[in-house]
Amino acid sequence: MTSHEPPAARPAALVTGGAVRLGRAIALALAAAGHDIALHYGRSAAAAAETAAQIRALGVACHLVPHDLGDVAGIPALVERARDALPDLRVLINSASAYTQATIGATTAEIFDQQLAVNLRAPFFLTQAFARQVGAGHVINIIDNKIAFNQFQYAAYLLAKKSLAEFTRMAAVELAPGVQVNAVAPGVVMPADTRSEAYIAWRVGGIPLRRQGAADDITGAILYLLSSPFVTGQILTVDGGEGLTSVGRNASQFDPGGAS
């Protein structure tokens, strides 16, 4: 007997910053797992077109949604465009990021505003728009294992990412049960092209598992969260244990004879 039921629709995911680097790896992994992709980008139009072609070659749909995430007023329309193109939108991956190294003393108002705008304000309002327009599914925020430390050399960036971790927990409570909100905190996975081999080796030396992470480590964590109906409000750190290495000073280490 032949069934006349229509084929099940593919779920769709909106991936911010999906044209390059980790965002691109996430978009491709979700596409390979059977998701249609709404691919957001800011200025990387050529890279977005190339990534979209690779996604479509996997047999799923890809719709490009350019937007300057600094324009918070336009965020609801961004989600609306993604949903109009892909009505089965069920996933939001907040992976777009801005990364500026500056101590508290060296941070200008412009650096501060830009770091918080991209790394905190945009995910906040994207999550809000997703909850209002979609109402059910998953939000996954890409954070940073640096939230385990107090590296003042990245003051505004790290403040934004620490706040995004707290927002993940807060949103998980408010948006339940319809929307599960989780986060992934990568470690040394895709360092900037300016990082030398010596630098990478030095960083790996501080990782208990003694290796650099791969994009698959991060995408695997995301796929786990998407397949887990009983997990929300969690920060899944994928860093080889690097975030566990700062123990602080304690009494067992104190040498009275060496104290000044």
C-alpha cells in the first residue's frame, strides 16, 4: 500500500555569523545533519555566497539573511525574513562574535559599545525575537571558555561573554518549556590566522588533554544539545579541560618562611 502522506519538513536553523570560521563550520554541520539554513552575515558577502553553495550541495536549502547586528531595531525583521524563507525554523545559533583585545585601562567607549553590541545585545534581542516569532525550539549561544577566568586583557569582550552565560541561564527559565536555551564555550579551536605555531603550542601546553580542539568538537556539542529534550540552561565547555586549571592561591601552598 502506497502512502500519500507528504514528506516530513526539514527543520531549519538560523546561524548568525555563519559565513566564516566557526559559524561556517556550524552551519555546514547542521546542514549535513539535515537542517535547512538561514545564513546570517554582516560584511562577508562573498564568503557567505561560497558557504551557501556548499550548504546547498549537501541537499538542503540555504537562505542568506544579511544584517548589521549593531542595528538592534532590525533584528525582529531579520528573524522574520529567516522564518518567511524557512517556515520550519526551529533553531537559533548565536555564533556571531566581535573580539577586541583591550585592558580596562585601554578600553574606549567605542570598543566597549561594539563588544557588548555584538556579543551580548544582539544575542539578547535575537533570542527575544526567536521566542516571540517561533515560540518553540532551541537557542544555542556560542560563548568562550575564557568565562572561567578574569582575563582583564580582554575586558569588554569577556564582560560581554560572561554576561551572555548568565543570560543563557536566565532565558532558559523564562522561555521554558517551549524554547531550550543552552550555550557552548569553546577553547582553543580556531585561533586567528595571526597566531603563530609557537603560540598554539604554548596554549596547548596549558590544556590537560594536551591537544588543540577541532571544529567537530564544537559542532558535536551543538548536535548533542539539539538532540537532548531534558537539557536547558547549561554551558557546555569544550576546551580539553583548560578552564579547570586556575585554582587560585590556597593555604596548602602557603610558605610562611617565604612570605614577605
